[in-house]
Amino acid sequence: MGISAMIALLCACGGHAHHDHEGELHHHEEELLSEGHAHEEGHTDEIILKPEKAEAAGIKVEEIQPSVFREVIEASGQLLSAQGEETTVVANVSGVVSFSRALTEGTAVSTGAGLMTISADKLQDGDPVKRARVAYETARMEYERAAKLVEKRIVSQKEFNGLKEKYENARIAYEALSPGRNGKGVSVSSPLTGYIKICLVKEGDYVNMGQPLFSVTRNKKMQLRADVSERFYPALRRVSSAHFRLSYSEKVYRLEDLNGKLLSFGKSASDNSFYLPVTFELDNCGDLLPGTFAEVYLLGQERSGVISLPVSALTEEQGVHFVYQQLDESCYKKLEVKVGTSNGEAVEILAGLRGGEKIVTQGAVHVKLASASNAIPGHTHNH
């Protein structure tokens, strides 16, 4: 074989070996990519969140088990002042109003404190206090004179009794008018210690006898009235307590924490409404405002073997509810659940959980945000 032929043969063998080596490298890269892709696909439903970040975000996890959950009827309602806790003050004479102090809604008042005067001093009929005092003084002098003469039988007993009755009536009428500190007009005072709920007159207004002036409330005892659809009437007999949330707060109040009790529930619907009233009485803890509307969760009989979660454990996407299960200290899984009734604090889980799972009960929104941002490749969690 010539030298030229040997060189050509060696070149051909080297080129073929180089080509085979490149093919093997390419095939190995495809296998790695395939394995990485398969690994990633196998964990696309898992969320990675390091323990220190979970703790900083306030995430709490609980192992859930079937337990007792009460029957719930959701309704709208309103907080009202309890009977005896609120009173309206009316004018006991006709005249012009003059305030003794500034009165606005929420002003604190005490029993017997003078709040305004009503005077008719410059009106045609004159000041009723002055007229009452004149009548009282006249009747008193006639009574005292007759008391001396009746012993001498100059005045008959019958005439004396009539003068005494006239004197007592004049005294009662004069004292009932409660003259103002300046001696003019009739003083109007608060009948109880509490707060001005509403003031119905202003400085300089003319009022007639019996006209409402203002209302005072203690706000110590209150009533919660829930308006329930009449279709729930058969279940109302099982209602014994309630939770409620006010329109100005996210806090859920429990009647049992406020010394609450059921007063009554309606036995018939009115002509203008298809709702039945359910009324509770409770103590005002200090931040309850009469007249406020509320979301009410009426609580009935207990049911055992129910899986429930705090409301904070749920997230929602387009009407579908999800919770997050903890698989290990840094791995979570998103689970779809079907929810039932809620008592404002917890919600019944109808499907999606069996019990024994470790579920995020606080900070679920942080796990949801982590699911949209963290990377999964490299995680080696084994089921």
C-alpha cells in the first residue's frame, strides 16, 4: 500500500470516530433534558417555601380531624338598644330652647345633669315657672292662714281640706317645673347616665309641651335582631346562639363571650315582609354601636364527624376554593375543596379532605403567592 493510501485511510477512521463521539454527547444531553423535564412535571403541583420564610410570614399549620360543627343559618341583622337602656326626653312646657352646654351625638351625660332650659319669659303667656311660683306662694299663704283658723273653728274642716289640696297641687306643679339655675325657664335634665343618641332640637327652637327633645342611651345592654327567611322556620327551634360580624369591622363576635341569650323568634311573618325576626340580648363590650347592620350566623344543634377549617385557611380563584397541605417542612401542595356553611370563624369542608392532613390555617395567601414565584427544579421530595 502506498503512503498516500495509508494517510487517506487514517483520516477516514479519525473522522468517523469523531462523528460517533459527537453523536454520543448529543444523545446524553437529550437524556439529561428528558430526565429534568420528567422530574419537573412530576412536581408541578408542589410549592417550595423555606421554613424561615414561612415563619416570618406568620404561616401556621394544623393537623385536621373530623370534629363537632354546629348547624348554621346565615342571615342579615341589626344591633339595637335593649329595652330600658334608652329613653327619650320630652318638653314639659312650651317655650324657647336654650342649651346649658353643647350637645352632640355621643356626648356623655349623667343622671340629673341640666342640659337645657325652656323659657317663655318673653312670650304672651309669660314664663310658666313664674306663674307656677305665684300660684304656689298664694296657695301656701292661704293654707297656713286657714291652719290657724281651723283650730278656732273660724274656718270649717271642709274648707280647710280644700285649701290644703289646692296648696299641695300648686306645690307639686311648681316643683315639677325645675326652674333653671338663672331663675328663668324650666330646666331639662338627663334621666340616666349614658350618651346622647340624638338631639332633635337646636338653640332658639320653639317647642310645644310633649315634643321630643333628645334621647339618651346607656349602651350597656343591647339586642341583636336577625331577619331569617321563612323557609328556615322549622330549623329556628334548634337555634340557641349566634356569631355576628358588624358592617364596620372584620371581627367576629360570639354571643357566649358577651353573656348573650336568645329572647325569642317570630312565630309569624308580617304583611310587608317574608322574614322572621330572631332576637338575642347581649352585653355591650364597649365597641358595639346601636343601629349598626350585621351579618348573623345563627347556631343550631351540633353535628359530629365534620371536617372544618378556619376561614383564613381558604383561598378562592374564580369561585373555586383551595387549601394548602404541608407535605414536609418546606413543601406544600394545593388542594381543591368543596365548602359548606360558615359560622363566620370556621367553614365546613364537604369534599377534598379526609382528615389527618396538615393544612395551612393561617397565612394561606402567602403560600399562594409563593406558588406563583418559586422554582421547583432540584426538589427531591418523596411521597
